[in-house]
Amino acid sequence: MSPNPILRVLSSIRTAGVQGLLLGGQACILYGAAEFSRDLDLLILLSSDNLARFQSLLSDLEAHVVAVPPFSADYLERGHFVHFRCARPDVAGVRLDVATRLRGVAGFDELWERRETFELPDLGPVDVLALGDLVTSKKTQRDKDWVMLRRLLEVDYFRYRASPPA
């Protein structure tokens, strides 16, 4: 297994069977818009079964809430992110930020249909927010997000400049 703690957390998410989409800085990295990011942002399906699998994942990662709000479906339904810090020795210190809905983008089911899947060596498939949805989710009031938007647009332009899609 990879010495990279982010990849280890991703592997644990797959093993737990949590249905989720990677977003944020780690998704930007996969799209080729390199960014240094020490956390992992995840959009998960809000269902009792998926929340139970996620709770099992938290136990496996020895993760605990590090900020408000507490981990509760009530807060997730309202669009809040819940922030965790992992304590399991091989992933100690990794922050995991989780939400079930994002402002300004479609609901989870529609985002799941549009997702991109990246095949990572030694890990396998990782489901990621589609590029257009990632760009929309990055349209915030944080200056660092606008820099990342520029990088994502440049990557997309150079990827498709020879034959742009409709």
C-alpha cells in the first residue's frame, strides 16, 4: 500500500463501501491542477445505510470531529461540512471534511451520474465530482479558490484545445 496517507484514507473509504465523491483540492490534483492539500473533502450520499458505512469508516480511521458542527444528519441535510481528524497511526493528522450537499450545484444523485472516475495505481477507481461541478463548487469568496479555478480552466483548455466538446 502507498505511504501516502491521503491514498490510505481513500482506500479505507472504498473498503468501507461509502458512496461518495471526492472534491476540493484532492480532486483538483487529479484533474491536473496541482495544489498542495493536506485534507480530503468528500461529498457523501445522505442515506441511513451510507451514514452507517461512514460511521464505520470513522471508527476504522479513529477519526473524531475537530470543529463545529457535530456529526449529525441534521447538519448534513442543511449543507454543513463536518470536519474530522484521523488518528489511526498510518493516517494520523489527515483531515476529512464531509458534506452531503453543496451550495450552487445539483443534488447528490445528479452529481453521481455526472461523476468522473480516475483509476489510481495501487488503489483502483476513485469517484470524483465532474469538472464542471467542481468549478461551480469552487466559486466561493476565498481568494485561493479563484486561483484554482484558473488552473482548472487552463487544464481543461489544453486537454481539449485540438477538439473541444460542444
